[in-house]
Amino acid sequence: MAYVVTEGCIRCTYMDCVAVCPVDCFYAGANMLVIHPDECIDCGVCEPECPAAAIFPDSDPRAAEWTALNAEYAAVWPNITEKGAPPADADAWKDTPDKRALLSPDPASL
């Protein structure tokens, strides 16, 4: 089992989860983070740290659509090991529903 980043992260990317991850399994896109399923050790420390409540175990029904997407993008986006600054408008996007169409396939510019 692994944890999965879901739609709530899009346009927020607070990165509090990155700061606590003991195995550095987060990968950064232009406007979302994902978790590499083969690197996640299922410790769960990231889930309560996410201000957007966007992280779930892959066994949670809310993660179903996002499991494959996390694996796909973790293979091509850059690994992120330190918390960076969230976007200036992250708080405005935090509770916005239905953000899937806003997901950028582009990697983050680190």
C-alpha cells in the first residue's frame, strides 16, 4: 500500500508533506505534487500534514482515480526533498472543488 496525492493539491502545493516524508517520495509538477508508489513506505506521516487534505491511502475510494496518475507523473517529474514556498494564491484554491481540468502535465521548474 502507498499514499496518493489527489485533486485537492492542484494549484495549492503547500509542500508540508514533503517536509515530513522520511523517504523523499514526492515529485513535483507545475501545479501539483505526486507520490511515487514504489518509494512510499506507507508510514502515513504526510497525510495529516496536508493543509488541503489531498493525501489518502491508495485503499481509500477517493484515491482510486489518482493512483495511476501518481505513478505516471512520479516517473517523469523531478523529485522534491525540501519544502518550498507554496503559490501565493494557494489559500484561495485550497477548498476549490473540481480542479482536475487544471492539472498541468508539465514538471516543476526547480
